Amino acid sequence: MITHYNTSLDVVPQPIQAEIQRVLELIRKHIKQNLAQVWLFGSYARGDAINDCREDPETGVVSEYYSDVDILIVVGGSHTIKK
């Protein structure tokens, strides 16, 4: 199986791009280690995220489903596991 990776947020809707940028700012501000990589994965990375809000015409019940944003943060440097 061949997997293609995007190196741009162009596949992500603009409002979500803005939220990701804000999260990255917070990460850079609060993570003291060397930030090596940030990976976006899951439905937004694949381009199949769902943002859906519907109202049942018979009952008036509103149902919503919004995909979450999955981010992996990789920091560089030496790490020690303390037991």
C-alpha cells in the first residue's frame, strides 16, 4: 500500500488551519524542549473530516458531528525514563 503525505495544510478548511496555528503557537511557547516535528494525522490529514449539523424536520432535534483534530508533537533531545 502506498501512502501519500501532505506537507501543507491546504487540505484543511481555513477555520481549522487557524486553530492549528494557534495550537502551534501555544506549543512553541510552553514546550521548552527542541520542537522537532508536528504531525497532523487522522481525518483532517486524509481530507475526509466531517463537520455536520442537522435538524430532524419531524422532531426538531439537532444532531451534530464534528471531526477532531489529531496532532502528534515530537521533541528532540535526550530523554531519560525515570523509574
